[in-house]
Amino acid sequence: DVQVTQSPSTLSASVGDIVTITCRTSQSIITYLNWYHHKPGKAPELLIYGASSLQSGVPSRFSGSGSGTDFTLTISSLQPEDVATYYCQQSYSTPWTFGQGTKVEIK
Amino acid sequence: EVQLVESGGGLVKPEGSLRLSCAGSGFIFRNAWMSWVRQAPGKGLAWVGRIKSKTDGGTTDYAAPVKGRFTISRDDSKNTLFLQMHSLKTEDTAVYYCATHDSGVLTLWGAMDVWGQGTTVTVSS
């Protein structure tokens, strides 16, 4: 099974800051890596698919990069509404696996 | 509007069984690959399993912790996905979400862009 290691587990930043979250996989998954955010009491929302494609309707301050085993989600200017837990998910092979999550807070 | 609505959650004793349902609307259900994802209290998201469309073979895959105990099935005539859970353990306590992909591109990438609001399963004596 593909293991997914996400870091950091928590992150505190100011409004307007650049925020970076990383995911590393135990084997190459090419670009089969998706990013979600999840707010308490709500359903998770897809942000990025295929490592770097922005999902329709998602603000352009979100971007994804990487291939192989190392991937990054960047928020170019953190906004108050971005407070959430962020997850990466590999879909290269089943069982699909999520990273452990990164809780993003406003400083 | 594309929508998924889960039901069937509740309190069940260890070793008990429960069946969750997920009703889909606003999309061609029979063409959709459907997944179940859960979140235990204080934990992150965990993929439970997936069923492909019958056109793509209708096969299922499961995460190791539920393999052999959980079964995913679908009734395309009723636009409904099921998760049959047996031999439940306290560690199965979680909010269970059904999810799918609202386009062929997202299916290709395994990216789930449509999610239900979740149904809560509590396994406790």
C-alpha cells in the first residue's frame, strides 16, 4: 500500500501570508495526488486534482505542484475563510490513502 | 444540483451490524464510481472503499481495516449506494461520508468533488 506522510500537522500564519503544506508518498504516484480542505461540520471540498489542476470554483490563491513522491499545496495569500484542515489523497493505487491532515489556523 | 444524502447511522453494539445508504441525485448515478470515506472522532479522513460503475466492471476495493467485514453495493435503479457493515468494532465509530466524482476527468484522477454531509455511526456497549 502507498503510505502518505503530510506535514506539518498544524500551522499558524497571518492573513496574507504564503502557506505551504507538503505530502510525501512511499512510492512514486506520478501525479495521482489530490488536495482537500475540511471545515468542522461540513463536507470535505476538493481543491486540487492531478497534483496541480485547480478544481472549478476554487480561488486561484490555491495551487498544487509536484510529481513522483513529493507534492506541495500552496496558499498564496491566507484568508480567514481558509481556516480548515487540509488533506492530500493519493489515488494512484487502491487502497486510496489520505495524509494525516494539516490544521491551518490564523495567527 | 448534484447531491448525495447519507442515512442509516446510529448506535450499535460491538459485533453488531448496520447498513448505511447514500442517495444520489442531479447526476447519472449508474455511470459514477462511488466511495465511502470516514472520520473517527479527533482523527483525519480515512478512505473506506469504492465501487466502480457497472459499465467499468462494478468491482469493489476496500481499506485493510474493513476488508472482510464491510461490503459496498449499489442499486442503480434507485440511485442508491450502500455500505453493509458487520462485526463492528469500537474503532469503527466515525462520521461516514459517501463521495463521488462529477466528471470523467475527476474519475480518472480519483478526485472526489461531490460529498454528502455524513452520517454518524457509534459502536459502543
